[in-house]
Amino acid sequence: MKKRISFALLLASIATSVFAYTYNTNVPLPGSTIASEKLQRESLFSVYAFAHRIAPTDCTSFSILDTKVSKQKIDNKWQEIWTIQTCSKTAYVPINFEIRDNVDIYGIDPMGVRYAK
């Protein structure tokens, strides 16, 4: 029984180290975002989850390089472009933000994503 538990713990530790990722989660984000720090934190891992779709398969390091407003804030709605670095790839990801009734709403615009060459 002890051997089975030890072997299971060994496998778990190997899986954890193999699939360990590094995310830069420092807030405020670099650039000129107008999203509150709370909204930045709330949307950050959705952006990183999207970044996994474009990252090389062996990539374990992810960061936001820059943020900028791409559509000005009107009626508490705006869009920003966040520049994501995933090892050797860079993507420009548009994120739509809205504040409605004190609720923060955000969504990635997948059709607007552009990749650096």
C-alpha cells in the first residue's frame, strides 16, 4: 500500500513540474489601459487562457507586454488591445469592456486577434 501511495505522489509531482506555467500577474498592467486594477485582475487569466491557444506547445512563460485603448470609452464601453508574449510568439488581443450597473463585463474578440510576424 505504501509503495502505491509513494508512486502516486511521485507521478503527481512530475506532472506538476512538467505542466508548470509562469504568468506575469503584476497589476497595474503596463501600457495605457483604463480598466480598473480589479477589472485587470478579473480578466487577466481569461486572456492567458486564450494565449495558450497561440503558444508553442512547449511554452511555459506568459506575460502582458502592453495595453492600449483602441476604441474610446463611450457610455462605459470601450475596447483595448493587449499585447501578449508567449515565449516566441506575440499576439495583439482585443478585449471589449463594459461597466453596467456597477458590474464589470469583459470579453475577448477572437476575430480581431492579430499575430506579430
